[in-house]
Amino acid sequence: MAEPQRHPEEFREPSTTDLAAIEQEMPLIEAEVMLLDAQITLLFSDAAPSEVDWQRLRRAQRRVLREARALLAVRNLSVRQVA
């Protein structure tokens, strides 16, 4: 059986621009992971969620919003500088 042909783009390494974009998004990614962790804790806890669990969830939600806002502000600033 013949090996499927692959596009050369599938083999390329990330460029410095790609890596910079990933680095710029890392705070949001980390915040989303923290939110997911808090949600999983609430869903799969053996006991009823405590007030601390709910506070952790709210704190994680606020962090996601804060990081998303910051990322959008940086992207909007770069778009304005290019225009």
C-alpha cells in the first residue's frame, strides 16, 4: 500500500513568529487550564463543593477574562500600529 503524500508544510518547524504568538498566548492558556482544573474539581469531588472550591472557580474565571482582555488589547494595539 502506498504511503499517503504529505504537504511540505506538515514537516516545517514553527517560525519565530509562530513561537512569539504562542508565547503571547501562554498566560491565557495557563488561565484556561486553571479554570478547567477548578471545574473538574467541582464536578468530580466526592463531597459537596466547599466555599473554597467556589472561590477557586470564580478566581479562575476572572483570570481567564483578565488574560483574554490583555491579549485582545495587545493584538488591537499591533493592528493599529500596522494600519
